Amino acid sequence: MAEREPGTRLRLLGDAAAEFKIDCNIPIRRYFRSGQEMIKMAEVYHNEGSLEAAYILYMKYMTLFVEKLKAHRDFSQVLPAEKKRVKGVVKDVMGKTEVLKLTLKSRFEEEHKVWLKEEQVRRWEEQREQARRDEEMKEAERRKMEEVASIERDRQVALWHQAQLDKEDRESRGVGPPALSGVGEIQDYTPSRGADRVVYDPNKYSDTVSAPSQANEGLPSYDSVVGPSVSPPPSYDRTAPLYDRTTPSYDRAAKPAPNITAPSISALSISDPTPSTSTSAPTPAFDRSAKPIISAPTGLRTVMVPSDLSEAFLAVAKSNSDRGVETLGTLGGHLANNKFIVSHLLIPRQEGKSDSCTMEGLEDVWDVHDKENIIFLGWVHTHPAYSVFLSSVDMHNQYEWQHMLPEALAIVCSIKDGVVGNLRLTQAGMSEVGGCSLTNFHPHSKEPPLWEEASHVEVDWSQKVVLKDLR
């Protein structure tokens, strides 16, 4: 994100805070409670140094109560005293958000400066590397051309020597030169039979290869035989064996140094550390390892569940389970290091049946949350005669909680199978259930699945759950 302008990064954080919708089917008091929990989480993030996450939550709180919640159909029914209280909180949050904005802007500017310097060095190194690759390609091409030229020179020398040998052979046999195609036409040559005919004298020749003697001045010249298209050969000692003849030497391992100079310190605008001509980039002064916890919506945050939670809940629900009646509890906890820690199991007043359970004491739960300074993290209930799954009534209950907090859990304990499942709605489930206005038990789609096993749950073996029975 450091490559973005500071103003752009702040605007993206604001956009992330505004990415939620109001569902009028969810009781408006749930939104007021959710707003209080936003403030609690924002304070945790702020104290832990996760300023971007705190900024998003503060902005989300202001967007919720200043703008979006007014569109809820029950907003007019909210008590004036509650509206006044929220207005005071909004004013306080607005001041905190403005301070955070200045702090983040300063930090973003510093990160952007560091990125610009690193980018300048990176681009320079890319240019140098590209220049090196181009020089290597040129060198390879030059070597290839030299090799081709060397082969051609050797071929020309071989042709010349072969022509000489052929010429000497014909002269020794008194045969005239033939016409050579491609190098010019030669007039027919017929040895004379008169006094001008040269008589073969073996004493004029030796067994070794040598150039023609002065006695052969009357014979046709090399150019008249092979034509002007063949270049004359280099002056080699033809008395030496062919494999000892010296060929032109080239130092093909030597490369011209690339004409690249490192940018000056003033050009890089880096005072410390000083860049050198080596390929290693300067180490930035800014600690890039300290990344914000939330810079954009990523995955779900982990929920830590105490190892004894299911056992404690099943024990308190045993009397109902023995009668085939469902029991319900709520999960409370806190945020720490970007993880949700379940610490409390509350058993509210409720009305249970064989296939459902309705909570009646939600306000009692909120009172405990305020006293213990905890937030809502999910709920748990039993299925005395059924397996682990979410019924249509369960999915509608889960939708309301998961709409407020995506990490909210729905733990189902099957008494019949002795199995416990940590469940949540899928994206398809959130979409379908959110658009459904039916109540009680009713059919829903089977495909794609509307609920799934939650993958963001971990067991906490170091903590014991705090059980509070509010019935």
C-alpha cells in the first residue's frame, strides 16, 4: 500500500468503513449494541497500535449512526435519550478519528517517501540489468558474426589452396582449365601441339606442396581461373602443414565494460545509508515489517474457544437434553492481537422445545457484557434428537449475528450423535437468508450449501470458560 498516495490510502480506509448495509428485518436495538462493540474493538486496536483498524471502526461507527441507521424503519421508535447518548458518543469518536487521521497521514507520507526512494533504486537497477542483458546480446551477436567470418575466411583459404592444387594437377597432366560456373566463363583451352607447347619437366616439381615457380609464368593466373569473386588468401607459408598454419587470434572472452554509471547520492535523495555501485538496495529507515493488521478486507479473524466450553455447556443442558428439549447459550469474549477470545458462556432465560429454543433474556446478556467489558462472539445450542446442522430457524438466528460480526459462531451439539460442530453461514447462505422474510420452519435451497464448518476456530487449551447461568 505504500506505493499509493497518502490521501488515496485514507480514502480507501473510509470506503472500507462504509461497506455495509442496514437490514430493516434486524431489530434496531441490535445495531445500537453493535455500535457499542465497535467502540470497544476500536479502543483495543488503538491501544495495540493497529491504527488503521481503529480508524476503520471509528469511521464505521460514525457512518452507522450519522448516516445509515436513519434509514431503518424503526429509527423513529428509538427513545430520545438513546439518540442523545449516541450523539455524544459520535462527537467524541469524531475527535478521536480526526487525531487518528493526522497520525495516519503522517505515517503514510513517510512510508510513501521510503517507497519512492526504493522504487528509484529498483528502477535504476532494472535499467542497469537491462543494459547488461542488451550488452550480452550484442556481444553474443558480435561473436557469432566473428565466427561466421572466420569460417568464411577458412573456406576461402581452402578454396584457394584447392584451386592451386587442381591447377598444378592439370598443368602436370597438360590439361587446360575448365570453365567454372558461378565465377565467370573461361574460354576453351586446347593445348598447342606446336613448338609453343610446354614440355613437362619432372625436375621442376617436388613432392612437397609449393607455390608455382617462375617457369610457370606462362600459365593462367589465379584470378583468371577462379574469377574476381574469390578474395585472395592471406600470405601463409605454404611449405608448412595445414594444421600448423596460424589463424588470426581473437580474445573472445573479453567483454567491453557496460557504459553505465551509478546515480549520484543527490540524484537518489538518500542521505543514509549511502548507495553504492553494487546491486544491493539500501536498507530503508522505516520498519516495513510492522504492517497494519487491517489495511483491506482479508480473511476472518481467528476465534479461540476454550477447550472445556462444550463440556461445561452439555453439563448445564443435561436436564433439558434428557427430556429431549433444546438448550441455548451465548458466547462472550474480547479482542486481543487481532483474535477473538471466547471467555464467557452465558445461559439466558429461554423457552426450549424439541426442535427449537427461543431466547427471552437478551437484555440480561447485554448487562453482563457491559459489566465484564466483553462482546458478543456467537451462540451455542443443543440438538437432542438431530445431527449437527442448521435448520431454517437456526440460519435466520445466525444471520442476525453474522451480519453484525462475520466471525460470529453457531456451535451445535448433537446429543444423539455425540458430535459438536462449529458452524457459520456461507456467502450464499447470507445472501439467501438475508432476502428471506419467512419465519418458523420453512424450506431453503440445498445447493449451493447455505452453511459450512467454520475454519477460523481454534481450541484454547490454556483457558477455562466462565459460566454464568442467568435463568
